[in-house]
Amino acid sequence: MSDLIEVASWSGTARATVVFVHGLGGHPYDTWRRAADDETFWPLWLAEDVQGIKVFTLGYAAPPSNWLGTAMPLQDRVGNARARLLATLGREDSPIVFVCHSLGGLIVKQLLLDLHQQKDRSPEAKAFLSRVRQVVFMATPHTGAWHGTLLDRLRFLAWPSSIARVLVANDPTLRHINVSYRGLADERRGSLEHLVFYETQNTVAGVIVDEASADPGLPGEPPVAIDADHISIVKPKDRSALQYVLTRDLVVKNPVRDGQGADFKACELRSIKIEQPMNVAPKLARVALLVGFAVMTFLGVRALTGPSREGDVVASCASNAQKGWIFGGSVTINGGGSTLNCPQKPN
């Protein structure tokens, strides 16, 4: 299930509520820091540096492969996250800022589209949508990624999770989300701001989300290149990192509100354990099929490239003798695990 965890807050009326949303295979804490004990958890930096805000991080299960666990399909995850956000933040009135990494950006886009669709029949959806003022996209694959395509092509071996299968490059679902979201952004041009970052460095697997896919084509400032790969783009080294400075400056645009307090409280980050089913039977069945396929492939290749059978050796021996290639004595030919002597046939 989706879990909304408070990171820090100021007393009094909240100036804004910032929600960090991780991506595929991410973690509500580890995605946003370099190590657990090195004080680089930048959601906390943001809360410290912008007086009056509340900061939360959203956690959810999103393993890239079913070998690692299971994940809801994208639309189901969006519905689950929506219910969690409305239950926790729905009664407040502060502006909302989403900071999204990778898949997290797709979840937030679909979330806002769903709220927009429901606004005429749900006062809660309308109120929540009106409060969303800023969205930060960090290496979000708005039109998919070739790594998603690779996972799909190796589907039997890689066994991608339900939510990972939507990340195929130029997936129709992603195209629909992106085009629809552009319409929403244009409709709310005066009340919804965006900040977009894209990676420029390779991971071990290369660039995960290229510039073209990271650009959602929204009005406003163009996407900003960051000297980082897909993982480190959301792990700034310090408060001078460009992605942190620009995100902080965006949040600061939310005006100070009456009743805003001056007392700061950092919450203790509680232990997070995302429980996953073992899926023993499906895993064993898939392993058995993979082993069986490997054995059959090996035997087939061996049959095609291995030594000839004994009958082939005899035929080869006779053929060579007819061609006059055997002179005096005898010739030994190995084949099929046996050794045969060809009789002498003078030229």
C-alpha cells in the first residue's frame, strides 16, 4: 500500500505541503539521499531552508521485476496513492508541491488527470486539485525508455512487474497521459508551475531517460540539464547543487501565510518495511521452464555441432578412400566417441 510519511514541519499554518514521490524500485528515504548516515536527505534540507512548509515522502511497492516482488498496475497504484493523499492531506488547505523522480512523475500526472476528471462530482477531488500549485519532474520518462522496451522484449527472462511494463518507449498509455496532461497544464497555466530536470550521465546501463523523453513539452521554462545519472540526479551532494537550489527557489514562491509559526520540528524517520509475497510457486515454475529451455538448447546445439556418429565416420572413410586420399598403412578417424581404422586402398 502507499505510505505517506511526514519528514518535518513548522508550527502554525502551513505555507505549503511538499510531497516527494520516488520511482521504479525506489524507497521513500533512500531515493533522496546518498547514504543512510551521511546527512544528505534533502527533503529535510528543504524543510529546514523554507520556513513554514511541511514535507512528506510517499512510499509504495514498485519492484522492476516480479523476481523481486509484485507491483500494482499503474492505474491501480494511482488510485491507491490518491486515497492515501486525500485521507492524510485532504482536510488541509495549504498549497501542494510534488517532487517526483522517474516513474513517480507518471503517477502524479495520472493522479492529477483523475482528479480533474472527478472534480465535477467530487468536492474533495476538486479541492485537492486546486491546491496543487507546483510539480517538479526529475528524470521522468514521459514517453517511456528503451530500457523498458528491453525488459519487455526479455519478458520471460526479466519478468517485468505490472507497473514496469508501461515504461516501454512510446507506449500508447504514456502518450495518452502526456497529451492529456499538456491540456491540463495549459488550462491551469496561471496556477500550476512546473520544473523539469533531465540526466546527462550514464549509469552502468547507460542513460536511462534521455532528454527527449524527460521533456513533457509543457509551457514555461525549458528542461534543465543536470550533471548526474538517473540515480544521482535525486541525490544532490550539498545545498549548492543546481537541482536543489532551483527546487528550493520554486517552493519559496509560495507566499507566507497568516498564522505561520516559527518552531521547527524534524520527525524521526520510522522504519520502513515494504512486505512482498514470496511467490514461491510462480518462481519455481518459471525457473523450471528456464532450466528446461536451457537444457534443450544445449542438446540441440551439441547435436548440430558435435562429433559425427559411427556411421558417418565409416562413410567418410570410404569416401576418402575412393578419392585416393589414403596411401599405405591405415588411417584412424575419431567420431561418435569411437575410433575406427580405415582399410588401406592404394591409389
